[in-house]
Amino acid sequence: MFLPFGLILVASIALLLSDWHRRPSASGRIPRVALFQCASQAILDEGMQGIKDALAAAGFVHGKNIRIEQFNAENEVATANAIARQITQGQFDFAITVSTTCLQVVANANKAGKVTHIFGVVTDPFASGVGLSRTKPLDHPRHLVGLGTFQPVEHAFRLAKRLYPALAAVGVVWNTAETSSEACTLKAREIVPKLGIELLEANADNSAGVLEAAASLSGRGAQALWVGCDMTVNVALGSVVAAARKARIPVFTNQPPGFKQGALFDLGANYYEVGKKTGELAARIIRGADPSSVPIENVVPLRFTANKLALKGLRDPWVFPEEILAEADALLDETGEREKKSL
């Protein structure tokens, strides 16, 4: 049975209109892109800058061949949900998000797939509850694609043990509501028994509670405090450092650039590079690449930063071997902060 020509024509036009927002290049229409981050935090700022630089390098110029609007929820959940609803109501063709929180709120608001969503700077997207498969990287909604960046938790603990071989107890403050923080904490629980370390945990559901939680860990015998991928704690990293200094113990993190706030070292991702890779992926999608053909991958360009000044006043003999300092991408010492190229 054949459909009348007129019916076929109507159906074809309807299909083209329904797919209009996904095909900006083919239609000649300037794509409208929303950039969204959940807070003004160093790693998120670096990731967002990498995205913008990658889009610019790909030839996208705001107001000329692309329209870009940037959003920031400033660590307010209600604001994040409101922004997600605004972004997914049809006025944007693409949404590029930074952080697990932004991935989740936009994915939940965008279940109908009105916008194509590209995400980055997310520790464990497969644990975020947005329909991704850890074992099948191509098994994801057609309108949702991006990059995971799981922190090198094990490497950080092994490095801490190398700097202080007698290390036997490490404390961590984390927010149980953050899936990225939970993923890192679970990884830490897995690795510490192999290193002869006890993991002492305290919870904080907001940044105001971080100082008290961190202080409680030193009182329980923590010889160092570790910060994984936790936005609640990272916003209050200064409180963690303050509690550690009072107890004369160091802080180490998986979140560069914590060393600038007093952490002994950071071993994590170079989030500017993560942002660039996210932006490069977004540029491909905006130009017409099919998101369903792109696997969800784990991308971790490492960045190691060290702070020799944080050794002062510690109650235990922590030491930076010279060969480790030589590997640092950035070093803070009595002469100031230096990047690897000038070491």
C-alpha cells in the first residue's frame, strides 16, 4: 500500500521541522548554545574556559556563526533546577554543562530531548542516574553525550604514603548527596586497606558544616585530610586547610589547584584540558556529528601540583623527594609559584 504524494510531503516537512534544532549547519541557522556550570569554583572555571577556547579554535564566533549564553547556579540547587528548565524549554539547540550537578539537573529536565546535551568535568557519569551504561559506552540517550573524568584516587593515596611512609589514618569530609564524591570515597575505601591506612569519614551536607567536620577528624586521629571530588567541600577548602593547620597535619586533594589554598599536593585532572576536549566534542556535535555514534569515555589528563610551604609546622616528618618535585606541573615554595616549564 502506497501513501498519497501529498501525505508523504506533509510527513517529510513535519520530520524536518521536528529535527530543525538538531541540524543548525544543514539549515544555515545559527546554533544557540547554553554553557552551564553549578558554581564559581576553580576547576569548573578552568573547565569552562577550556570549552570556550575549544569552540573558538573550531571557528565558532559568538554573534557571527553561533550564539552563546553562559549560566552559573552559584552552588544553589533551586537555582540550578530553574536554569535547567530555562535551557531545555526550546530556546537553545545545545547545552554544554560542567559538573555532575549540572549534568543531572539538565538531563532530568531534558528527558524529551529538546536540546542536545554535551557534558564534561564529571567524575563518574555512569553513577549519575541519567541513563548511561558503564559497560556499554554507546548505550546512552541520543541527545546526551560527553566525557567522564574519574579522579586518580589510588595514585593520590599512594603518593601520600610515599611522602610519609608511617601514614596510617586519613580523614575525609564528604557530602553523601553528591554522586561524584561518593564514587571517590568508595574508591578510597577500596584502596586504603592495601596501603595499611584507615579511612576516617565525616559528612557535611553544606559548606558551612565543613570546618566542624574536618576538625572532628583530626580529633579522631587523622594524620592527614584528603579531599576527593566534592563540590560542597571544595567550596570550603579553606576550612579544611584551617582545621588541618590547627592539628598540624597536611591536606592532599584530587582537585588541582588546591595547593594555592594550602594543600600539600594535588593529584587530579587538568580541568582546562578536560574542558578543551569537551569543547572539541561539542564542536563536532554542533557541526552535525551524530551523538549516538559517540561513546562515553573516561578522560583524565593528569596534573600534579605541590606546595613545599605546607610542610612547615607539620607534627609528622612529611618529605618531598626531589624526584617527585621534578614531576610537578606547578610548585609553590619560598620563591613563589612556578609552572613546570620554568622549574
